[in-house]
Amino acid sequence: MKLSKLIFLIGLSALSLNAFSQSLSGDNYESAKAAGQGTVTFTYVETPGFVYKDQSGKLTGVCVDIMNDFLQYVRQNHGINLNARFLGNGSSFSAMYNGVKNGQNGVFGLGNITVTEARKSEILFSPSFITNFAILVTHSSVPTIQSMSEIPQKFSGFTAYTAKGTLNEKRINKVKANYYPEMKISYVNSSPDVLDKILLDKRSLSYLDLAFYLSAVKERKPLKRHQVGDEGSEEFAFVMPQSSDWQPIIEEFFNANGGYKNTTDYKKILVDHLGLSAVKLLDSASE
């Protein structure tokens, strides 16, 4: 199912973060069903492999291809021709998340969005589209730790970089509370900014989602994984405003025909955008 088969109204406008003070909106399922057509809004945070721009500047990735399949499913099974518009500049997880939380009806958030009980009180989740785990990283020049208890010694004087509002921020705060109360924490806007800081500052640490780690390794960046700090598996999903009536429809899509994640289309999407070795690492998170 190719993007060319769908009419994508992609508004890749360079909206400032302040633009999200204006509520995002899209057509709800019931009105689109009645009309036989409608428009939904996708907002996103750029995530290697999941949501990123190809060489021509067009958005692609695991999330984009899955949602393309979802729109195709809605057309074939519900008789609704949906246009999709992308809004936002993809630079901030918080902007994406708040855009969904404050949005209305047919709005979907795409990216590395972890399912948590706390977030369920603010937004709606689709079924999980992939399992992820977070990796404790430093510059490659830093000695590998064999135990988290070594952090105060081997990471003495280090700065921890993280982005506000993410689960990785909570992980960094847990490291500070449990192992290194004197550790300095410095906040940046996004996971790419975290990675940039780690690569520039040889006396720093952070947690990165596996997708960002794999991207850096693929590009031969001087990054080190401290496997003892790996955090257990978590689920990524698409998100919707609480006012949305699309949740049952996307659940239907994921459950149809023996389960979307069991299809060859889904598995091909993962290999195309993440690579076979990355897929194996992601699979290991659920073992």
C-alpha cells in the first residue's frame, strides 16, 4: 500500500511551538462515515526510523507507513476516503503530545510515544505498534560500567541531559535519586538534542530510546551503550484526544485478519525503516 494511492494533504508548515496553543482538529469518525469522506490531522515528533524526512524532504517511517495502511483500511472497510494533513515541525515531544491532548476529534500523534497509565488519563491510545526499550548511553570514550552502583565513581562530575516530559527524564531522575544524588541534570528540547550533547560532552550520560541509539550506531557516532542500565520493555502507540471517536476503529484495524502486526506488510515496514538487525534488537525487548 503506497502513499501514492492516497490523497495526502501534507501541510509540512514550519509551525512554531507556540502554534500549538491553537487547538488541532480533524473530522470525527461519525461525521466522516456519514459524508463518505473527511480529513484527519497527524502531528508528530521526528524519531529515527519511525517518523523522519527522506532525501526529498517528505515524511516517511514506520509510523507514517502504518497510518497509511490504516487510512487504506478505513477506505476499504468503512467506505471513507480520508485525507491526512501533517501539522507541526516535529522538533518537540511536548509540542506533539500537548497538540494531541488539547486537540479535538480526528487528531493522531505519531512518534516514540510510550503507553503509560498516567497518560491514559489525558489522551487515548491505539494498540501498541512496537515494543521499545531505553538504553543508558555515554560518549564512547567513557569506561563501561558493570553495575549501576559504579555510577558515582565512573561518572563522577558528569552531566545528565534529558528532555522534559519524557519517560527518559523520569529514568534520569531515578538514577540521580538511587545512585548519584549530586548528579547535575541539564534539560534540552528533544531526543536529538540529547544525542548531540552526549556526542559533544565526554562527561555526560543519558537515556535514549532504542531507535535513536540504533541511528547513531548506524552512522558510526562515538556513542556507548551501558547494557547494565537498559530499562525493560515498553510499548509505543499512536495517540488521540479524549474527544476522538477513532479509537475503536484503529483497534479494529490492528485486530483484523489475525492481527496487523502478524502481517507481511507490517514486518516489511519494520525492516525497510529500521533494518533487520534493529528489528532483532527490538524483538529482544519483549523476550
